[in-house]
Amino acid sequence: MIAMMSKSYRADVKAMKDKLSENTILIVGSAPDYPRGVVDPITELGTLAEECGIGLHVDACLGGYFLPFVRKLGYDIPDFDFSVPGVTSISADIHKYGYGAKGSSTILYRKDILLKYQYCASIDWSGGIYASPAMQGTRQAGTIAAAWAAFNALGENGYLNLVKVVMDITKKLIDGIEQIPELYILGKPDMSVYSFTSDKFHVYNLAGAMERRGWHLDRMQFPPAIHMSSPLLPGNKISSSINLGTLFFNSLNTLKV
């Protein structure tokens, strides 16, 4: 079940509490959610989890290796990690803003006892005792090595510098979108992923117009929106030859809104 506040697009703690039952063992919050880049009220969810004696998993696959550095840069980032009582596990993808190879991710547990439930072991197989630390058996060592290389090559200062560049790009893009009267950002994104939509026309038409100009933009739903993720571009610039705001205006004119 999903309980979300309609305007902020963050988890609705009261609505989640109302949906809990004696069969509930876990609630989940995002840091941030993929469609709109907003961090759920993890502190309040942690309090709820403790009151009900259940687990709280934080899906920080996008923000796990990004949001800590955003906070270091002075942005107001809500607490979402093990500093929040009640958080029992966190997932974070290295292959996103950890800049590792595709397929590398991490899951963290507050207590060791939770880790043992992740293991899969069989003692009845004729081939011998089989055990694996996850659902997947054999895994490629290449992605693990690439993750190790990324961490060691960049270091804390390297990640901090990359995050600053990406957040600077994000601010410029969001500011540009908000200057277009027909468009508006959904919620208040906490990092470099965000969506925008329109009440004046169907925003998928804008996405189609953008594609005819060589730009591919993901479509979101509920409500229909265009999703963007700020990239890390060569030279630490948004673009040296294309004014993104002008491109949006041209697409709007094509639609004859």
C-alpha cells in the first residue's frame, strides 16, 4: 500500500498508520522517491515504526551516496539514515550517484540479527551444503571491483565536488523550468531528480515535441509529468551551445498552446 500526501508528494504518516494491521511487519520511506526527488518524513516514520514494534526500511537507492554530500554543501536535507531511531535498514545504489558500474548496490542493517534473515542456506541438497548471502547466487566480481575503484579514486572530496556540480546544474534547470508560465515543478525536490507538468496542456505532447528536437524525456504518471535527472556534463556546464530554456519555449510554441 502507498500513502502519499497529494501536494507535497511525501509519505503521509497518518494515512500509513491508519493502514497498519497486525500483519504489518515493515513500513518503507524513500530518500528520495524517484519520480519527484522528495525525501519522505523519515523521522516521523521512525517514530511510528518504534511505536508499533515494526521495521522501517529506507529506500535510499538514489540518495544514499548523494544526499549526505548535499547536506555538507549547506542544503536543508531531512534526516533519513541510522541517526533516526526506528530505521532498521537502508538500501543505496553505488551504480547511481556512487558512480560505480551498473549492478552494484548496498544494503545496511542497524543490527546484525537482521542480516541473518537475508541468508539463504540449504543442507538437504545432494551436492552438499549450499549457502548464499542473498537471493542471487553467483555474482560478478567486476562490479564489486569497480565500486571499490570509484570509492577510492573519488574519495570524500571528490564526491563533494561532483555533487556540487550536479546541484548547481539542478538549480539552473529548475529555475529555467519555473520561468515558463505553463510549467511547474511537482513538490519541492531535495536533490537532482525532479518532475514538471502543466495544467494548460497535456505534458506528454511537450515530451514528444522535445524528442523531435533530439531530447528524450521520461514520462511519469499520477499525475502525467516529465521526469528529469541532472547529469554530470563535460566541463561542468549545462550546455555550451544550447539554451535549454529556449528549447522549452520552442517546443511550447510548436504545440500552439
